Amino acid sequence: MPGMNLTRDEAAQRAAHVSVESYDVTLDVTTGPEVFRSQTVVRFASSTPGASTFIDLIARDVLEVELNGRALDPAGVVADSRIALDDLQAENVLRVVADCRYMNTGEGLHRFVDPVDKEVYLYSQFEVADSRRVFAVFEQPDLKAEFTFAVTAQNHWTVVSNQATPEPEQLPEGKAVWRFAATPRISSYITAIVAGPYHVERSELTSADGRVIPLGVFCRHSLREHLDADNIVEITKQGFEYFERLFDLPYPFDKYDQLFVPEFNAGAMENAGAVTFVETYVFRSKVPQAVIERRALTVLHELAHMWFGDLVTMRWWDDLWLNESFAEWASTSAQAENTRWPWAWTTFGVAEKSWAYRQDQLPTTHPIVADIRDLEDVEVNFDGITYAKGASVLKQLVAYVGEDEFVQGLRRYFKAHAWGNTELADLLRELEVTSGRDLRGWSAQWLQRAGVNTLVPEVAVDDEGRYVSVAVTQTAPVAHAVLRPHRLAIGCYDLVDGRLQRTDRIETDVVGDRTEIPELVGRKQPDLLLVNDDDLAYAKIRLDQRSFETAVAHLDRFGDSMPRSLVLGAAWDMTRDAESPARQFVELALKAIATETDSTVLRLLLAQTTTTAKLYVSPEHRPDVLSQVSSSLLDLARAAEPSSDRQLQLALAFAATSTTDEHAAVIRGLLDGSGELEGLSIDADMRWALLTSLVAAGAAGEDDIEAELDRDSTANGQRAAAFARAAVPTSEAKDAAWRSVVDEGELPNAVQESIIGGFARVHEPELLRPYLERYFAAIEQVWATRTNEIAQQIVLGLYPTVLADESLVEASDAWLEANPQAVPAMRRLVTENRDGIARALRAQARDHSA
């Protein structure tokens, strides 16, 4: 039986003879808290009359199935997630009536009750294949159709879909029905239904073709005071201006709503004209500037999808990378060129590229063009390859073919394939026309082969300090032995008036295992030579000895954050690769943290320092290093400018890493007001961060959590309390957290995520030792009985990473060996968990020998 899966071959077979004209979907969400009534009328054609096919639906009860006026017995045609349809005609009309379940997992139609005012909020999340949880549908991206929605709901609600919200028709008993106009031809996974007493702030803009595009920014009513809609609208308008100019194509839909929804299971989703965002982007407390910059990037990312993904859509999930990578590249370009974040490419290198490098060194890495055999494959493929490596390679492609040629190729692509479905070859064909380059070889090396290369400078100087030779050597991992062409820059930096200034820049092609750089021969050796300056190429880099020493001594002397972040990235790679001791990186990182001014670089450095201290430092040195890190962060927080972004980040990092009684006393003082950091805002989220730090240290308990929850009984407060309770350092608390997630399994996705995070928050890793065996005993049942989103959270989050020892590797190996037939997606996650520990052990051994 197919269960809830769908294979690529099945989708291709269905698309070979089925084409869909339209869906009329009627939903009634007034039928109670568990199910809603769904009626779907589908008009579709078959090029092979008499043939059979199936339509997808996940429902509690299928009540009626009628095909071409003929009633079908649901008991005979419904199995798993499918309805069998036999004896098709050339033109067909199918009607399906069902009771579908509300979800609390962030999949399908999610139902949330606001604890503040008890109001109900609904929203849909359909990617990858969850529109079938709401209506009967041919659930694959290449069977596009027009969708017409009618929604019956409470008459004081707002209902939003892909088309403009109509005036509701009033019904008895306080109900109303909203009848939306038909959409253009789109894929089912980007349709949307959002309903509830949402607060909205409205604006508008004029599109490139003169149309007035209505804009709406929505959130729950109880969050309205925190919604900075003006900022969202400003970024949206900047994105519209940039993308319409870049693509030479007006916005393809009629309105643009952006909705911040509760318990969302991703950052955002590109529903056509009705984008949904994770609600944490409504800032109720002060957040780092890095988070504000990230929100802006997310707004631009989803807007870019309106063209690349929604207007022109991948045929199958093999090309998910192109959808997401393009949005990553385009949104970063827009942010760098048309917003107040001109350093966006630095942020991309620090955040996205480091994610890609990490993912690309796992044993489960895959080519950018992945082999997506079925829906289970794609569910675990929203990863650093699909997003970040793909976008990095697109940036490299722009450098390779030329920016003007790339843009012209995009414009041809949109015009040729508007409202249709494409494959990678369709885009490459247009780029070959505009650039004159044959991209088949480039594609084979960059898109169809996995792995990351390492670039190392080799230099020789004469007695006068001038270069005799300079070369860039390239290596590849044994498992992915491909040497790629890299279009990159090499920068020469010298100390001038106390600053590290770039005094020369050479752009060149690095090809093969060794590339000579004759332009530098005879030049005086600079203080620092930086391979991949401006971060054009996708590759790990190393520095020669003189350059590394210069960088370490003068990290704060760079004129901007890009070269500094590249140097720090190289140091991080060397630590993760066990080429340099972890304690050396901690020392370097703390020095960098002391002067770093870029909010995102600072945020990443703090995270890397914490990871290094907890996992990569050898066990015998770890307590001292953790204490040193916390003490240094506290000192830096005290020295930071009051109310600054630095102060906020340093205070949060100090609270997250503190392990001693002395640090706990400081945190208690911040929380109860007996101590202070001048200018630090002790707002709701900061209070929870401080309290959780005390709880994890055993310096606060249930009474403190209850008291804080009385102060903050919002959904955010309840999730923070769940996190704190799971962080209590007792066997009883850990067991309660485990049982609520694994054994009981009825938690909303956001609450489960919080409990998993608190479960892993321990000062003494041995507290989680009993769960090593329980983890491997539980995960197969979890995967078989939970939705994909929930199962992934558990398999990833409950893996006892903090143990970071040989026994964890051995247990992982034993499970993998004993379960060769386990679901490939689950085996992939366990393999990736295991690899992280194996890497940590290598780093610990290097640190021990230092």
C-alpha cells in the first residue's frame, strides 16, 4: 500500500494522461474543533479514455465520491491517502465530500487557540504535499489548475486566500461565507487558506504595469501592538521595485498579503499572493539587529518566489533546489542593492554558506540537482545544499556567464515559461543563448556532483620579500573527487595607517589541482593574501602562514566585515576539520567577539564559540573553557555600550553558556533587579532567557517558572515555560519531557520543539545517558506514527548530541547496521547525527594533543 507517499514515477505516469482544468473547493470551518467539512469539485481531462488514475486526499472520513455523475462507494475506492478513479472519460467531473482533520503540527490546516483571548486561528501550510489534508487534489506541482475557494466561517473573522478577500455573505447563527475569485493556473502547494480574527494593516503600491497592488500585513489580534507593519511594507516595496526591474516582468498576481501565523513550522511559505511567516518575526521583545536583517531577507525571499516558483514552477521536486536557491540568490541581491543592508552578501557568506559547507561535508551530501524519488526524499531535502549551496553556485554562475547575460537569460526564461512548469535544462538553455557559453560541462561539475573543494595558496618569496611564485592549489574529498572551475578574486591587504586595506585585487579562474597566478610574481608580498576575496567562489579556503598571523593580530583592522568573516570562516573550518585545536579557535573567537561590529558575524561567532566549547574542546579542558567563555562574555557585556546590539547579544550568550554558581548569582541579580547591566532591557523574552539559565543550573525551579508564567501567559510564555520545565536538571524532569514528546505525542509542533530544546539543555551531559538506548528503541515507531514534520523534530532533536563520545557513535553504528531497510529519510537523519559526533571526536583528539 502506498501509505502517504508518492513516487516520481507515479507522478509522471499520472501527468502523462491527466490535465486539470479547475478545482472548486468549499470549506466549512464552523463544524467544531476537530474536523472541518471539505467539498471538492475537480474538472480534469484524460488523454486516454478508459484509463484509471487516482486523486490524493487525507481525511478522517470520506463521505461522498461522485465521478461523472456516478456515485462511487468510498469503502471501495478510498485507501490510504488515495481515491481510485477508474474508467475515465476524455472530460471528467469529480466531486468529493469529506471531513478533514485540523492539524497541530504546522501541516495541512493548522488550528490554534490563543491563550490570551481564546480566539481560534487557522492557516494552511501545503508544501510539500499537504493540500491533500484539506481538499481532494492531484498533489504534484506539474498538474496546475485554477482554484476557486469558498469558506464558511465565523462572521467576525477575516478570511484570506490567494485572491483578494471578497465581501462575506452573512449567514444565520453568526456565520458568513467568503467566495473567492478563481486563481490563475498555479500548483496546489502554493494555494492558501488563512482564517480567524486576524489584525490587519493595509497599504498599496503601484506595479510596473500601472496596476495598484493592495498590500496587507496580518497577525493575531493579541500581538497587534508589536506588529511593525511599516517596516514590512517598506521592505516589500523595495523588493517589488527591484524584482520588477530585474525580471522585466510585472508582479504576476493581483494582491500581496503577508501573514504572521502561530506555531508555523518553517520560516515562511510562498503561497501565491498570501505569504505566511513564522510568528516569531513579530518582535514582542528587543531582538538583535541580525534577526531584523534576517526577517527582511525572508520577506524578500518569499517575494522572489512569486516569479520563480509560483509563476514558473518546477515540474517535480528534483528541481526544488532551483526554486529555493534562486530565491536565496535573488533576495540577497535585492537586499544588498536596494535596502539599508548593503553588506547582505557578507551575511550570506557567514550564515548561508557556512550552512552549505557543513551540509556538503556530511556523508549524506548530494548533488545540488538531487535525485528525488518520492515525497519522503524531498521532505528531508530542505537543507543546506538545496538552499545555500545552490544559491552560492548561482552566484558563481553569475560571475561565470556575466551579470548582464544572466539577467537577460532570466527574462527570456520567465517570458517563455510563464504559468508553466520547467526543468533545469530550460533555464540553462536560455542562459546559453544570452551568454554564448556551453553550460553542460559547468552543470555536470557544479550541479550534478557533490562535495566542496578546498583552495590553498602556495607562495614563494625572494630575499627582498617579493613573490617568486604564487599558485592556488585545489583539493577535493576522496568521496567526491571532482576539481571544479572557480571564478574568484585574490586580494592583497597591507597595514596602512593602522588599517588592513586592500591594495590589489586580481580576478581569475582557478582550474584543476594547481593554478599559477603570474600577475602577482614580482609584487612585494602583502601583509595578507586572501584567496576568494569578495566571496565569489563556493570553496573552503586556507591562508598562508604570514597571512594567518597578520589576520589573527589585526582582526579588528579590516575596513569591512567581508574579509574579516572570510578569515574567521577559514579558522572555523580548520577547527571542524581537526586541523587546529579547538581551544585556539575559542581564543581567536573571543578576541574577534571583543571588537566585532557586524551583528550577524557576531551572532555566528557566539554560536560557533559555544559549539566549540561544548563539543570540540577535549573533555578534560571543557569545564575550564566553558567557564572562561562565560566570564569573557560577561566582561564584554559589561563593557558594551548600554542598550546596544552588542550588549544584547553578549548578555543572551552569557546566560546561555553560564555554568558556575558565581555566574548564576549575576543572572539572578539581572532577573530580580538587584544587579543590572546599564541599558539592558529586561523584557519578557530576556526574563525567560535568564530564568531558563537559572533553571538549567538548578538555581530555580517550578515555583519560579509558574511565577513567570503568571506574568506572561501568552503563547510565547507557555512555550518558554515548557522549555524551562524540560531544562530542569533532574531525572524526573527529563523523563517527563521525554514521555510528553515520545510516548504521548499530542503536542503542537511549536510546543514539542520547545520541550525538545529544553530537554537537551544540560550542564551535565550524563543526565541524558539513559536516553541513548531509549532513543534508538523509539525512533522507528515515531517515524511510522507521526507526521513528517513531527518525526523529523524528534529524530533530530532528541539525539543525545551533548554526550559527544565514542559510545554514541557505537550506538548509532549498531542501529544503522541493524536497520538497513529502515526508511531512507530516517536513516539519513541518523547518519547525519552520527557524523556530527564523529567530527566532534576528531576535534577533541586534536585539542587533546595540542
